[in-house]
Amino acid sequence: MAVTALVLYVIFGALGFGWRSWRQYRTTGSTGFRGISGRPGSLEWLAGVGFVAAIVVGLAGVALQLSGVLDPLEFLTATPIQLIGIVLAVVGIGATLLAQVQMGESWRIGVDADETTALVRTGVFALVRNPIFTAMLVFGAGIALIIPNIVAIAGFVLLLATIELQVRVVEEPYLARVHGAGYREYCAATGRFVPGIGR
């Protein structure tokens, strides 16, 4: 199953970061990449660095299991659990791409405090405020079930923590500052990651 996880990781990276950045560049002249916010050591910086670290740790979990250095946790190796993992990972990839496309020209990796983009509230953004991050978490959970070793699970936990930090410390304050009352109304009506939760 480690090979399956690796293939899904490559597809996710190629489409979610590579293809989407290329499409953004073709449409706007910018890749949408804004980098890591904040000064080194700040919460903003930790959120960005932590996100990159979560991807690296997740890939390390795949590589260590693929090389035979690390074994999966036996109680999570049942075929139905791993099939659920594959389904979650595939759904996570598809949902990430859908949300990225629906975000249109407002799509970015990171935040530029001096930049103002349109507030997207339609499509999947009418259901949750952060559907791209929700989809990434679904993908990460799927990978952790496909290769349920301690490193892969740690990668998922780190991903969850850094996404929470990124949203609460970087993105929500930025959007509240830029969009004011409109964003506050959106927050009051729409869940953060799951419909109806985190309003």
C-alpha cells in the first residue's frame, strides 16, 4: 500500500500545487505563491513552516514504510481500513482541485498583507470558509490510513495543527481586516472547516 500512497502524494502535489499554480499564472500572470508570513519564530511563520514540515513528515512516513524501515500499526492494517484511506485520499484530491478552481483568481498559497482579493462565498465556499484546507485534511487522513505508521500519523497531526494555526492566526485576521463586516457576516453564517461548525 505504500506505493499507492506515494502515487497519490505525487498526484496531489502535481495537481494541487503544480497544475494549479500553472493555471493561475496563465490566468493572472502570477503563480499565486506568496510564501510564509511573519518574522521567524512568530506564530504566522510557524504556521507556514509547520505546513511544509507536515508534508515532508507525511512523505517520510511513506518512504520509511516503502523501504521497510518502518512497519504499519498492525491494528490499522485491515483491508477495509486501507480501502477507506484510498477513497478519502482520492476524494481529498478531487475536493482540493474543485475548491481551488472555484476560488478563481483569489487563489493563493500564503498571504500578502498588502494584497486585496475578492471574498469568495459561492460554490463550496458557501458550505465552509476553508474548503481547500478541509479537502487537504481529508487527503491527509486518507494517507495516514493507507500507511498507518507512526510517522505518517504524526504528519497528519502536524498538518491538522498547522492548518488550524494558519487559518486562525494568518488568514482569518487578514480577511477580517480586508473585508470587514462582509467577512464577519460570512463567518457568522458559514462553518470554518465543517458546515455549521466554527461559525
